[in-house]
Amino acid sequence: MHGSVTGLRRKAAYSVSAAAAMSMLLTGCFTSPGPGRSSARSRTAGAIGVPYWVNPDTSAARQVSRWEKEGRDTDAKLLERIAEQPVAEWIGPDNPEGQTRGFTEAATAAGRTAVIALYNIPHRDCGQYSKGGASDGDTYRNWLDKVVAGIGDRPATVVLEPDALTHVVDGCTPDTFHEERYALLAYAIGKLKTQPHTEVYLDAGNSGWVTDPAKMVAPLNRAGIGQADGFALNTSNFQTTRASAAYGIKLSELLGGKHFVIDTSRNGRGPLTGAHDEAWCNPPGRGLGHVPTTKTSNPLIDAYLWIKRPGDSDGTCKGGPKAGTWWPEYALSLARNASSS
């Protein structure tokens, strides 16, 4: 699942009816640049009032410029719905210190906070579309230390290791790796929290995967959730904000009131329903969800974030390129179908 290397064994979940959708509508949230407004100006304006940094050089931003030059003005304006929003930066295995320093310095210079996703745990994704990660525990700790050094004393909101715990709970990750995984996650949280302005949210899956939140409590505690600012839900998935909030509130109660964040990057139309093969992987007809904000429906929910990069493929399914590869036509479909959830 890498920011969009999203090769997760995401399970199809129950859907929520449109009548039950949250009252926070997206009307007016997704605006296209008007006459005389450049794409760069639009992306800057789109983030006003949001504490998170908008990277001006994303795949979406470059695609907007490319389509404008090609005369695809309508498509370019639709894609601004992605390009103008803050999206998590997924830190790769190469030069982690330089990557995180670059992102956090740019964010700080703009008076914003960088959103960072860390996805390099050993035995990642159980050998599926996003398989890989650090070769062993020592390699992971060294990588993590460099990430922390790159963040420094600059503000950062970190989403830690999507799927790592849920794959332990669902049995996908072999038992022999469980203790190491708990220890590495606890190490990561502890190191990240040594920095004065770093928020850490440990990934806790989604409401359609491990459907009983009580099953996540012991793993989260063993992985050091007590030291973290909270947990993250729905990373790279499609569960509605309403369903995610209800699940998160129950889990929070079991964790003594921990706060959480929800990935709303692609949940505007909810999950794909019915019988489908790999319904989590590049499902058709999905849409962007609520734009990133710290103004949420519940004080326990610290933010709606776009953790998954909308438009990056989940894997080589349904005609998609390999996991993590920019897929402009899928991005355009997400933008066209933007909705509340």
C-alpha cells in the first residue's frame, strides 16, 4: 500500500446507505480554478484554513499542467480537486533522512505541517502487491532513526505502518514475526515522540477488515499505542467516514479515550458492494471523500486526512499498473465522483 503502494489485503466491507451519510457535505469543498486563476494559485488557495502542507510538485499537479497544455481543460480542472489538497508523503527506503527533511522544511517554510506515512516494516503486506519493507529489524530501526533525524523539531503528522497490526490479527503475517513487529512499532513510536512537534498515529486497519474493534486492543497496546497520539483508520481503503467514525469511537473507548484520524481520500462513494474479486483493489466508481481538515464530526477525531495518494494504483488488478504507480484516468474518475461519506 505505499501511499500508494497499496497492495493491501483489504477486505470488502459493509456499505452504509446514502441516507445515513454524514451531514458534513462536500458541496463547495471541491472548487475548480475560475477564469484567470492559474493551477499553482488554485492549489495554494485550496489549502487556506487547513494546517497541512500542499506539495506543489505531485503527480496530480504535474498531470494538471500536462492536460492544460494538451487542451484538456475540463479534465485538468477536475483533477485540481486532488492537486490542491494536502496528501501524505510516503517515505521510501532510499535516503529517508533527506526525504523527510525536504518535506518538513518545505512545510515549515509555508507555515504548515507535513503529513508523512511510514511503510517499511519487515515482511510488509504478506508478500502481496506491496510486498517488501526493511530486510530485518536492525535495518528498520536504522531507517526509522534517519526518518526521525529528518523530521527534527519541525511539525509533522505521522501515520505509522499501515496494515502492520491488522495483518497480525487476521493471521496473514506468520506467528514467528509477531513479537518483532510489536517491538519495532513500539520502538518507532518512542523514537518519533522524542521530537517536540511530531504527532504519531498508529494504523489500526478499517471498519470492514477486523470488524470487532475489541480484537485490535491488545495488539495496539503491545505496539505502544499508549505513547502515540492516537490511531489511524481506513488508510487506503473505502469505508465511509460515518462507519469509520463509529468504529473509531468504539475502539477509542476500549483504549481509554485515544484520539484518531480517518483517511477520507477515496471514501466518498463508500466501498464496492456485492461479490467482487479483490474489492479493495482499484474498485471502479469510487470517489474522493471529505477534504483534509481538523474540523471533524467528533472531538475524538483529530483530522480527516488524505493518507492514500488518490490516483496511485493499488496493484495490477482491474487494468491497473503496479502498486504505487500514478494512474491518471483512475484519478480523474475519483475526482469526478467526489462526494460526502
